[in-house]
Amino acid sequence: MSPFLLTRTLPSDATDAALRADVLDGLTRHPKSLPPKWFYDAHGSELFEEITRLEEYYPTRSEREILLARAGDIAAASGARTLIELGSGSSEKTRHLLDALPGLHTYVPVDVSESALTGAAQSLLAERPGLSVHALIADFTHTLELPDSPGPRLVAFLGGTLGNLLPGERAEFLRSVGARLSPGDGLLLGTDLVKDEATLVAAYDDAAGVTAAFNKNVLSVVDRELGADFQLDDFEHVALWDAEHEWIEMRLRARRALTVKVRELDLVVPFEEGEELRTEISAKFREEGVRAELAVAGLRLDEWWTDPAGRFALSLSTV
Ligand code: AVJ
């Protein structure tokens, strides 16, 4: 069998249809919102990579610390023959995992971006000729279909991206993961942790303004893909800590009353001065909360590892 397979579970025009639906829905609801998945065009992905290198943005560094320190424990506890990584992106984090899983036979990166998948697969196969890579172009937050592969399987969902899902979406996602795992399979989950507001807000509102540019990039995506006329300077980046829901919220605030036309949707969107469009939530977690949410999904939390500063956690759970 070829060491590299690519399966497209999304029709090639799926992205366009999904963007149109999300923008029509998001800009006509009150309050307005757009899903964070649309940040990640080529420029948005570059901005995110830059964010991960910012002093204020600790999650990536913290998770890498844990992965390096706990790789042996993860391998011993999971004994995985297949690693399925959801939202694999550049698969940089994956190398630490692959190094730790000596018995690995198959790597299944899952992402919506075909370019990220093929790029990562080519470099991994060059480094690990014995590995089989079965890349899946899929939006795992909607339908999670996993290819047959040798067990035990380890599903990895890293980076804290679980926090982008609203509580109801999180419950459905975790349920769908639990439903697809067999006894002996595991879920390796990265979750950012609740901490002081100043540290949290700084991580999403850095002094250099990279996160502000990342946030505004979603307007550029809508302008380019749907012929809208958002002016980025008309909007101000907002990052706030919602202590009730325990999540960071990113928004774009209209500096003045204005209207935006979305040509492809034949839509005119009014904004009042000061009106805010929500672009992302990034939920922060506590160990007991993660344990409870996993239990509802039929998953037992077996291991909880944090970085020395206790900022971020990796958890290993099994069905
Ligand atoms: C990639 C979704 C984990 O929520 O921290 C970074 C995205 N947003 N800065 C996060 C993000 C603003 C990041 N995730």
C-alpha cells in the first residue's frame, strides 16, 4: 500500500458553501458573530504561527513543554499503533508525539486545509519512511469519520482548540469522539487552564498587535471571498475575559456607524457605532470540569499533566 493516502471527505466547493452560510447567518443575527475557522486563510495561518512565538501567548510553549516531558508516559499509557490528529495544521506538535510512539504504524492527520496536510505528510514521510500516512480533508467539528487502521488508536486534539467550541458544540464533539473509539483507544486532549485575567487577556491582545491583525483578517477573508467591502480600520480589536463562562472572547468593534455590502450574498449589513462582532471564544478549563465533560462523552480521564507553571494541561482519557 502506498505510504501516503489522501481522502477528501469534503466536496471541493464545500468551503465556499460553508463560508456563505456562516457569513449570512453570522452577520444577520444579534449580536453578530463569525466562526473562528475562517481566520485561517494563508495569511491568517501565518499570523497564527507568529502569535505562537509571542511572549504573551504562552499556550503553545506550555503544551510543548508537557509533550516533551510526558512523551514517554503517553507512549506507555497508549501503546498506539495509529495516531489520529485532529486539526493537525503544520503537524509541528506531531513530531514530539511521533518521536514518543515507537510502535506507530499509521498517522492520520485531519484538517480542512489540503495544503497543510500534504505539506506535513511529505516532510513526515521523508523523516519516517516506515510510517503510513492517511491524510483526511475533513471538518472534524461537523462529521468525524475515521479510516480503518491498526489499533490501539490515539486521537490527539491539541493546542487548546477544543476551547473554540461553545459548550453544546464541545459536548457533541466529545460524544462523537467517544462513540468512535474502541476499548484500548485513547484521546489526548490539550486544554488551556483558568488563570488570572491579566495573563489571559494579554495572550489575546499582545502589545505588538499581531492578534489584532489576526482578528481583523477574518474581514479580509469575507471581503476577498464574498466581495464584501469591510474596511479593517473601521474596526477595533477587542479581547475580554468572560468570567461567568470562563472564556476569552475576541470581538471586532465598529468605530463608527457604517454599512457593509456583501456582494456575493446581495446583503447590506448595518453596524451601529460601538457595535461588536464576536469572532472567537477560547474557553479555559479546570481539571474537574474536563473530567466531567469527558465522562458525559463516555471517556474516563486517566492522566492529567500540566506544565510546571500550571498554565496548560494535556489529558489522556480512554473509553
Ligand atoms: C488555535 C484556537 C487554540 O484559541 O488560543 C490564538 C487561536 N486566537 N490567538 C486559541 C487564537 C487568538 C488559538 N487556538
